[in-house]
Amino acid sequence: MIAIPRQKPVFRFAPSPNGPLHLGHALSAFLNRDMADAADGRLLLRIEDIDLTRCTPEFEEGIYADLEWLGIGWEDQVRRQSEHFDAYHAALAGLIDRGLAYPAFLTRGEVKARVAASEAAGIAWPRDPDGSPLYPADDRDRPSGERQAMLSSGQKHAWRLDMAKALDLIGGQLSWRETGDGERGAITADPSSWGDVVLSRSDAPSSYHLSVTIDDALQGVTHVVRGLDLFHATSVHRVLQTLLALPAPIYHHHRLVTDATGRKLSKSSGDTGLSDLRSRGVAAHDIRHLVGL
């Protein structure tokens, strides 16, 4: 009898180099490292830099410095999303060819104006789990001739997933295995609550949803450990995994680190970064205590 070696579990820490890491990132990095060690698994580092306008080499170098200071090691080969746009383009092209993605021409300003007009008239506009307005159905229902003419004219557009068509093709109910700090067990996905999510924009070659789904599969990730703020987004990822015939990892959505008001920490809000704490004399071993570990 031939003994087949057990594949090691694969975890990943995947920050974006668009600002300094803060205590929330430290918690996620520690948990990924701790859970990988407990499972005799591997920890990968992925740099999610699809936003070419906000992500910088300086912030990327800061990520390496912060992780090294915290004593968190990772496998040498780092995957940068900006080096793999071809993989995302190929997946998107396949969805377009199957009629599962369509060009969306309305600008953010146009959508915002429609939402404002609707709500001013007392008609609530449907919103996704993050609170953002769902995209209007106009573009999805455009006549094919009109759509092709707009494309041929070079009009700017995004590509969006036709969620209703995708779910009709999939049939049945989607779920994922959850081991995190909120609900646990088999979680029923609710992708329709997100509407027609963006897959790419004229100013971003791929969306977070598309790139992270493909990356996890190509890197053989078996366990996704990330914050509870991404819990509901897993519904979208399960749709894309199913459409693209990709494996589904086990998910662990952990608690968030919040400030004194209960607001989660954010790079964009200028919350204290790990590098600032280091410069103020905070020791690396104190960070585990500060994040509740």
C-alpha cells in the first residue's frame, strides 16, 4: 500500500500596501501565524496591491518591517497581485464569454444622484451588507445593440457580475465552513444581497472579490483567516469559486480591534500604526497583549 503524504494546511496574510499596518492587522497576522503553527501548516504572505494609485513600495516595505518586528515569519516567495493581472483578466474574460458579466456604464456620480432622488421621494434604495447602494438594473437590461455601440465608442465602463444569472446557473444553495468568532459551522451564503458586484473598473484591472478568489485558489490556500468585516463578502466569493470551478477554503472570521468609541481601526482614518508604536518604545511582545492575545 502506497502512503500518500498529507497536504499541509495553507494560511495566508494578505495586507494592502496603501497605508501603515495597525493593531487590527497585527491581530490577523498573529492569528494566521498561530493557527498555521498549531496545524503544522504553511503561512504565505500576499501583497494585495491592485489599487495602483494608493499602493506604494514604501508601504510595502513597511509591511515587511512590521511583520519582522512582530516576529512573524512567512514563506519566502511573496505574491503581489499587481504581477498577476493576466490571471484575473482571463477569469473575467471567461465570465464575459458565458454571459455572466456585463459592461456597466453608470458613473459613481450618476448612481449617487439616483439614490439621492429615490430617497428624497421617500423610496428606500436597497443596500448591500456594507451599506453601499446596489447598482441600478438599467445597464444589465440594456439592448445588446445599444451596449455594443457604447463599447465601440470607447465609453468608460466597469464589468459587473450578473448575480441573478449566476445564481440561476448555479442552482441550489451555497454555503461555507466557518470556525471564527461569530457564527460557526455551515453558513448559508446570501450572495443576492450584494447585487451585481464589480469585477473590474477602468481604473482598477480587477476587483477585490475577483482577485482574492483567484489568488486563494492558485496559492492552494486551505484556511482563510481574516476580520469579521469580511464575513458577508464570503457569499460573493463562494459564487465566484463555484462559477470558476475553484475549491472553497475553510473560513475563520475573527473579531475586530476597535477604538474607544467601538469603531474598527482603519488606515484611512489615520489610526495609530505599528511603526508609530515601535517608535514610541512599545515592545513587540506587548502588541500581543494590546490585541487581546
